[in-house]
Amino acid sequence: MYLSGSDGLPGIVLYDYRPGRGGENPIEFLSGFKGLLHCDGYSAYGRIEDVVLVCCLAHCRRKFYEDVPTGRRKKLKLLDINSEEELKEPSSGMSDDNGLLPAEKGVAFCNRLFFLERCYKELPAEERKQKRQEKEPEIWNEFWSWLGSLNPTGGSKLEKAVNYAFNHKETLMNYLLDGRCEISNNAAERRAKSYATARKNFLFHDTVDGANASAIVMSLIETATANNLNIYQYLYTLLLYMPDYKNEPAGIKQLMPWSEFIKENCSGITDTEKILPENRGDLPI
């Protein structure tokens, strides 16, 4: 799954079916792309040329969270830049708190950064970058210093968390390079959840064509959502016009979720029963 970033351009969400999880899939899809690539720690992304990897802090935090005993997890809050609940700023100096387990301290460090990112998320890119530089490098320096002081048991979950963080040290901090970057790829994770929820209804794909068709439909739905469209109205409009314009590039352009025609006709609530092929009119091309 791929989606555009928070750069002020129209949102795009694309589901791409592949028969396996091989590294050649994202490498092939992203061939020719140059720029900042938000991702998890999957090694294949590191083999893509001409990109700057921006690794996800949520995945790093998860490694520490998994080492927290089940009974103590209930007390933890996993902050996100889109958290609906207004939460207090996590306390500094967590690394010296003897009442916390090392894994809990790791989660706390990540939460401090997520809290600040939530405060900055509505700022213009340049101002966001400036705000980050005022406080966040200091937290990162404290985090790496604390991490280096640990001596986790070999093969433990804590050791895996520590190694994961150190192995992605540079890419975890690359979001600081550009104010358009996010600290995590949770935006993509949320789109994965919507697909997983739908899959409970159809259980499995019977054919490759069916899997590809589902990927197309989910791409249309999630991209419509990303552009604040009435999803039903957008799908209805596509079915209304596509039979006559599917071979017309100018027509396809007018049916993109960000076109003025679509925004005008699919952003609110419309009585679709009154819009039929015989009275729909022509696309403005």
C-alpha cells in the first residue's frame, strides 16, 4: 500500500496486489521515484536507489511495548499525532525513574516525541521543521545515550528493541530533515486497517483478478476519503460517466477525486436517483 505525504497536494491512496511479500515488489513499484520515503524497517526499502528513508517511530516504539508485561501495559498510553484525547505532556527524566522498566522508558521516550509532533501537526512545513529543531534533537540525544547504557539479555525482547532502534538510528531521525515529513507511517497503517476490516466480510480472494479488483475499489474509496468526498456519490459518478469516457484522457482527468468537477458534484449529499445517464450532461472537457 502506498499513499502520498502531507505536502499540501491532493491525497492519493493506492493498494497494489502482489502474489507475495518479496522485496522486488516495492523496488519495482517505486522504480524512478526520488525523494523522501516513509516506511517501516523492511529491508527492501533500503535497496531502492535515490531515496531518503524516513523510518517509522511507531514501529520502533512497538518493539519496546511488546517487552512490557501484560499487566503493566494497561497503564501505558501510546500517543499519536492524531490522538483524539488531549493528553498531558509526558515527563522528562524518565530514564532516571527507578519505578519504570527499561521497556516502559523506551515507550516514554517515543511518547515525548509523539506529543510534540501532535502540537506541530497543523503548522506550515518550514515552521514545523523549526519547532522540531528547538526541542526534539535534545530528546533524541538523551534517548541514544540511555539506550547505550543498557545491557539487555541476549535473545530477549528488550535486546530486539534496542537493536532495532540502533539499526535504524539515522532513518528514524530523518523526519527532522523536512517539515513535510511525519514521525511515523501510521497514516498507512490506518489504511491497512480499513482493508483488514473489510476482509472480514469477503474472507479471501478466490482469484488474482478478484484481488486486483479489490485493490482498485479500495484505492478509489480511500482516495475519495482522503479528498473529503462523499464516497457513494463519487463511485456513482464514476459509474455514470466511465462507460463513455474510459478511453478519453481528458475525461479521466475530470473524474479524478481532486478535479473541480468532482469536488463540486461529490462533496455533499446529492439525490442520485435524479441523475441518470439520459440527463447527466457531458463532462467539461
